[in-house]
Amino acid sequence: MSESLSAQQLLRIRSKLETVVAEQPDSHAAESASAALQRMRSGEYGYCIECGDEISAARLAAKPDVALCVDCQALKDEEEDA
């Protein structure tokens, strides 16, 4: 689990993710939130699923379900725009 997040931050993020899952079932947002919760349970939350680098606490606070670091997200966006 990302070491840049405090236990309190993780609790707030988990609560936000659980709320999304409960309030928006069957949505893309719920799928993404569920995946983030699974990464939390497995201890992989806060690390990029592509390169393994740590995702910044600020990025996770802004978008708790994010799975990619800034660099990998930029590469993905470039590929999608091409």
C-alpha cells in the first residue's frame, strides 16, 4: 500500500470508494471504485498498475480510483488520441 498516504487518508478514500459502489451500482464509476477497493485489500493500492511506481497522494486524493501514475496515464491518453 502506498506509503505516502496516512491511515486517516486511506480511511477517507475507502469510504468515498465504498459510497460510489453503493450509490452508483452497475456504472463505470462503480467498476473503477471496486477495482480500487480490491487493490486496497491486496496491498497494491497507490501503485501504478502499469509500471509499479507509486502514485502521488495528491493524485489519489483527487481521484481515489485512479490506477495509473501521471506518466502512464499520459501515454494511455496519447494512444487513445492517435
